Amino acid sequence: MASNNATTTESKPEGEQEETPDPEQPQGPSSSEAGGEDQAAENETASETSDEGADTAKDSAGGFVGGAAAVISAGLGLSSLTGTSVGEMLRSREELIGQIEAGTGGGGDQIEAFYGAPWNATALVNGIFALIAVVIGGVLLAVLIPRANSTPWVKAVALSGVVLGVIGLLLAGGMHFDLFANPPELPAGPAAGPGG
């Protein structure tokens, strides 16, 4: 009988023999513990990725708005130098008012009615556009310069809007105060003759 037990034990293939754990060797983590650590690592990686994605989305939204505002500032600054349709409309309106006053015999200076008022209306509109360009560009520069991760072209366009706006303000002030050209003057009427 003992020989039968010995033969059955020896007849098992090597892969099917049971291995008894050695109590002196340290046991590694069980499969459930390893799976828990892997899951925790995956969760941490996923949270970092979502945080980075949120920061990237916030930066891209801020960059988009900042870029649009910088282009608007530069466009307004350029418009303050070249003139706008609003300024032309107000100038034409002031000219029409001057013609109506002159046609109805209203008192007042004709040069001021035909030239001064339309000129000043154009200067006022250009000055307003220039001031808005300076304000928008200045706010952008004040907000974007401390941020190291802002796009360089946004800063450059915002700075150009500020510079164009300042030049536009100077030109509008010069137009309003007639620094660049004297207003036209009516020629003196012919002197009355002795027999007149």
C-alpha cells in the first residue's frame, strides 16, 4: 500500500504538483492589493490630466479673449488716425446745419458754421476712438504682462493699439485746437470809394 501511494505521488506531472509556501521567504503583495495600488495610481494620473486640461482650457479661453481685445484695440487706434464713417457722418451733419443756418439768415460766423464745427466733430469722434483704444490696450497690458504664459503676439498687438491710440489722441487734440493749420478767414471786403 505504501508503494501505491508513492507511485501516485510520483506519477503527477511537474506542473500539477502543489507547492507549499516557504515560511522564511517574504510574501509579495496579493493580487487584490496590487490591483488597488494600480487603481490609485490611475486615479491620481487621471486627476492630474483633468486639472491640466482645465488649466489649458482656461488659458486658451483667456488667450482667445485677450487676442480679440488686442486686435480691437489696434483697429480702434488705426481708425482714430484714418477717420471713421461715424466721423464723416457727423462732419456732414455739421456742414448741413451750417448751410441751413446760412440759408435762413441766421447770425453767426460762416467760417465756424462751414468749417469749424465739422472739423471739431471729426476731431471729437477720432479722439473718442483713440481713447477707447488706449484704455483697452492699457488694460490688456496691465493684465497680460505679469502672466508669463501669455502669448507674445497678444502683448505686441495690445501695445500697438496703445501707441496708435496715443498718436490718435494727439492728432485729435491738434485738430480741435487748430495746431496744425489755421482756420480759413474770409477776405476783407473791398473798401468803399470816396464817392460810394
